[in-house]
Amino acid sequence: MTPVRQDRDNRKKNMKICISSEGNTLDSKIDPRFGRCRAFIIVDTATMAFEAVDNAGTQASGGAGIQAGQLVASRGAKAVLTGNVGPNAFQTLQAGGIAIYTGVSGTVREAVEGFIKGLYQATGGPTAASKAGMK
């Protein structure tokens, strides 16, 4: 293994990441919506210690992705794992230097383990239209 790759792998094992979730535990299902997910699970990949944060933007009429991106940045997350991300959330996260991984499913725990193993590729752009997460 080259030193650069090893360094990258070690960073993934020692950082805070955020997962969009339908619940408040590591065994909760991933919510495929970022800006309008029920909760954010902020996980320390080194220890698996986590914090569940309710998403106040779930019922917002607009700006949910921006608010969600700002919340994630304020919690110190360096990466987001979710199903889809809209253009406003993508732009907000990207401006905060937060890596975005979409197409993630299963439980929060499975997603974190997959992230540490390097199973996901960072997303290069939005994967959902604006307001796509509204029910």
C-alpha cells in the first residue's frame, strides 16, 4: 500500500461523518433524503460514538437543504452519507469542504462500515432536483 493511500484510509477511520437517518440509532435505516431526513447521525469513525440530531428542516417550505448543510457543518462533519442530495444542499456542503457520498442505503451502522472500508465514491454533483424531498 502506498503512503498516500494509507494516509487517506487512516483519515476515514478517524473523522466525524454525518448520515441521513430515519431514526436516532446506528441501527436506523438511512433516509434517502438529505435535506428533509428525520434525523442526522453524526458518527466518530474512530470510536463509533454518535450523536443523533433531529432535523428541523423536515417540514420546511423551502431552504431545507441549505439549513441541513449548515447544521452538518456546525457539527464538524467532514463527510455526508445519504441517498440523494439536491442542488442547494450540495452547494452548501461543498462550500463547507464536506465530501458527499450518495446512493447509500441500509442501516447507519452498515453505511459507516462501508465508508471506512472505502466502498463509496464521492459525488460530483446533485443527485436530486430542488424540493425533490418534499412529500
